[in-house]
Amino acid sequence: MSNFVDFELPDTLDEDIAEDFLLSTKESIESIEHDLVILERDPKDANTIHAIFRTLHTLKGNCRMCFLTPLSEFIHTLEDVFSAVRAAEIGFSSMLKEALLLALDLFKVCTEQLFKFEKLDACLVEKLHSQEEKYLRLKSASAQEIDRTAAQVIKEVAGDEIEGIPITHPQDTAGITAGQHEEHKTRPESKSTNSEESDKDLGFFNVMSRFIDDRTPYWENRSQQLLSLGLAINRKLTPPLDETQLKAAIYLHDIGMTFISDSILQKQSKLNPMEEKSMKVHPLLGYEWLNRIPGWGDAATYIFQHHERPDGQGYPNKLVDNQISTGAKILAVIDSFYSMINQRSDRNYKRSLIRAIKEINAYSGSQFDYEVVMAFNEVMRERVTKKNSQSSDN
């Protein structure tokens, strides 16, 4: 039986301090993520090493100032690990970077839950504590053992979600999702949807999706990658959706983006409130566009709802759970996953496959639907197994 209990958000923490803490924490995490990528390119960059250490120290200090003991202790452990890097006691490597990024992901999830529900449940408090012990092993690893130790920590920290998924670097993830879009062409459609008219519409929607992808250099071949993953997830669900409607929604879910200015779509810094408001109109614009074409009502609904969340924190209508269509839930997962493993205008790095899968699972039940996430996990395991099998045959 666990000795850990829920950790309550301190009553002394007023709203302004909480808001400042969350903003500072977000900026600190983004800064560390960015600097870790820089350090991966030059592991002996002393300025970047010192910058990461200072940011971790500041993050720990902010947690202590707000009396967030479980969070400050966890960051203190990461600070100890990075102190060993700073003192050249252990070398920095891509594997160590991934281990640290996974730790930051857990810290972010715990922080969000604490401030959303005003408490951190006992299982997450215990998880923080158990992972502190795992990460401390990195501090005492020799130079020869650091990669192996980091890889073991990643496996233990990532848990069941990445069972069967090999530990890869970010540049290795593209082959998992790209290049598999041909698979849907050989799968027969059901008679109810395999009509000449719907095929013509889909052909037009496919062309439109290429124009959408061309809006930003970060979306090359995006629609085909989303289509492949979305259809694969759908086939794991019971019952599956009409593939024709889902294809249309995947092709056109961001068609509303074509009505948004390039200055907003390709902005490399945080959107201001007015720009964010403009961006959030795109699901409605996409819905209105497609809903005016007869026969595509379901696909239009998927598009309208694809930024809704099971916990009611999405937009535009703050729908919850079963109020959200399954097609929209699939779109939410595949759209976010693509964004994680590819560069964006506001982020010049991408997550590794393991980290992206872990993050999707971390938000299962809140941002993403549980059943869709389980289907996503199954698809990813199958694809990695297939890729490994093909590699061993060559």
C-alpha cells in the first residue's frame, strides 16, 4: 500500500502569483527544450550548459517560492543530474537529452493537473518520487555507461505506452509515419460509400489538401501522412467510421487555415489574443465550407469539432466526451502527433517518437479520447515492428 497522499495547492497562493508561476514555468520549459537541442549539436558548449543549469535552478526556486514541494524536489533531481554534466562528470548525449525531455514532460503534466484541479493526486506524487530515484542513477553513471543508463531510464519512465517501440533519435521518426500512405489504395471501400460522385469529390479534396500543405514549409506531405495514420487508427475501432467521410475530414480539416493570414500562420513567436482568436475560427470556416457540399455532413462535423477535448477545455463549444464525434477525436490525435514529430514555425525542433507517443498517452482522457489513444498505440507498435522487420531483411 502506498504511503503517498494527494498534494493540495497551497491556500496562500493567490491568483496573480499562480498565473505568473504558470507563465514562467512554460517559458522555462520551452527555454530548456530549445537549449537541449542546441547542446545536442555541440555537447561541450559551456554557455548553453550554464544556461540550462540556470533555468533549472530558477524553475526549482519558483516551485519552492510557491511551496510546491513535490515539483521542486523533482526539478532538484534534474538539476543534480545536469550539475554532473556541468562539472564534466558525465558526458552529454542525445540519449541523455531524451531522458531529460521525458522528465520535463512529466513535470509539465503534473503542473497542469495541480493548477487545474488544485491538487496533485497521490499516484502522480508517487510517480514523481519513483522517477527521481531513476534519474539519480544518471548522476553516478560513468562516461562509458551514460548512454546505456539513459536508455534504461527512458524505458522505465516511458512505461507500457512505448512497449515494443525502439529508442530512436528525432531524425529517425519520419520513416514510421511517412511513406505508408499507399496502403489505403488497396483496401476496398464499403458499397455504401464507393460511388463515382464521392470518388470525384475525394479527388478534389485531395488536390485541395496539397494547397493547404503548401501554406507552410513545415507541412510537406502532411495530409498523406495524416491520412495513413488516421485510417489505420479507424480500422482498430469498433465499429469503424465510414472511411470516405473520414478521408474527406482529414484532407480538409485545416482548410479554414487558408483564410488566415500568413503573418499569423507562420509567426515564430507566441500569438497575441487577437491572433489566437483568429486562429480558432478555422474549424468553423472549414465546417461551413464543406457542409455546403451535399453528402459530406459527417466529415464537416469532424472538422468543426477537431479541437474539442474530452475534458471540456477545447474549442469552439467546449464539448465533452461523447458530445464529440469519433472522427474529431481521431483528427485530434493524428494532428497533434504530426505536430510533435515535425518542426513548426514557432519551434525549430521536433520530438522523438517515444516522447511524442508518451505525450499523447499522458493526455489520454483529457485532451485525447482514451479508446482512440489505445488504437493509436496499437498502430504505432505494428508499424515499428514492420519497419524493424524490413530493416532486418535488407
